[in-house]
Amino acid sequence: MERINKYLAHAGLGSRRHCEELVRAGRVTVAGQIVRELGTRVEADQEVRVDGQPIHGERHVYWLVNKPRGYLCTNSDPAGRPRAIDLLPHVPERVYTVGRLDEDSEGLLLLTNDGDLAYRLMHPRFGVDKTYLAQVAGVPTRDDVQKLLEGVYLSEGRVRAKSAKKLKTQGQSAWLRIVLNEGKNREIRRMLARLEHKVVRLIRVGLGPVQLGRLKKGRARPLAAQELRLLRQFAQRSRPTSEEFPGKSDSKSHIIH
């Protein structure tokens, strides 16, 4: 189920704003009834028409991408910089990234047109794990790792990792494995900066039960049916108390590291 303007946009009728104008003008029917409310939601089996012509929504697709550094998680960049969606030129559906990796970060990105699943995967209320490998300048002490677990104070308040472990040292740097289930702006970089360890490299390797594995940098693959089933199960485990999800399809993603 998705909002009528999003449904029309995904079906190729133009921008969401243009689709909203179609709805307001009374040119859209759902199951034979004219709709003018932008909050109208469309069920998968309902017939949608514009000016009497049937409209067919896109099928949901799910793509896993290994994002290289220097790519942006946006569908529009006036400066013409490379975008994660540019790694999927063969995908006809209008997909978008589930959450964001900042320009200097790399690794696992999920791109989809399934707004409901994207909302559950990225909203902090659902607590879906995101797993990262971070190379930092200097070698964090045991106390530093413990502080990541207990909480570090940022401008938004105290934030903490669900798990953190030092994996190995590499010259004057070290690698950490960090699991988060929040979504604050550049969270890992800021947490480690408070402990006086600059992040040299940051790679997301897991989203819930889905792992980056051996997917090469800059390459993409569709999620396997088993991965999608597990991902949906994982996203359903931590449900908010209300069954209502106001504005979920329009919620903004956060750059989380």
C-alpha cells in the first residue's frame, strides 16, 4: 500500500508534485471512485485510472549495491557528481537508497521502491542493526571501546553502539567492528572523534540479516528471495506500539555516519 501521488510517480506519470496536481484536479480514480485527498493509499489489487486510462504501478524491486567512496545517496545532484543509482543503469524502476552512506563512506546499500520496507529498516523506532567496519587513526584502548558501548555525548544527547569490538591493529591505525541500531547524522565518525580517533575508512557490511559478502566495489545484485524474506521478518520484530505509520512514505533518510 502506498500514497496515491507516490504510486502515480512510480508509474511514470511525472514528479510527485505533478501527480498531486492530477489528484487535486479530480482526474484520478481508485476502484472507480474519484479521489482528491493526497493521503489516499492504494492497495496492490485496486484499479487506478487517470483521465479514464488504467495505470499500472511498478513491481517492487530490491537491489544490493557495494557503494564506492565518492558516490552520493541522492536521486538528484545539480553538480553532476556520481550517485549510487548510477550503479544501476539497467534497472527500469525508479529506486532510491534505503538510508544513506555519506560521500566518503562505502559498502552495503539497499536500493528499492518499496517504501514500507524502507521505512521499517531505517527508522530508529524499529531498531534494525547496521554493521560497520571502521579504520581509525591511532589504536583505541579497551576503555575507548567501553565508552562506545556505554555512550558518548553528542549535540543530540548520549548515543551508544549496540556492540563494538577492536579487530586488529594496522600500523598506526586499528580496525573496529561497530553495530548501531540508531540513525543519527554521521554518528560513527562523531562518536570516534569525541574519543580522539579520526575515521580513516568506513564500510557498512551488514543491514539486519543481509551481508555485503564478496560483492565487488561498484557492483550490484538483486536480493535473493531468502534474503528478502529474512529482511522482512527482521524488520517486523521491533514494531512501534501503534499500527499507524504517519508519513512513513515521505520520511527522510538520514546520513548515519
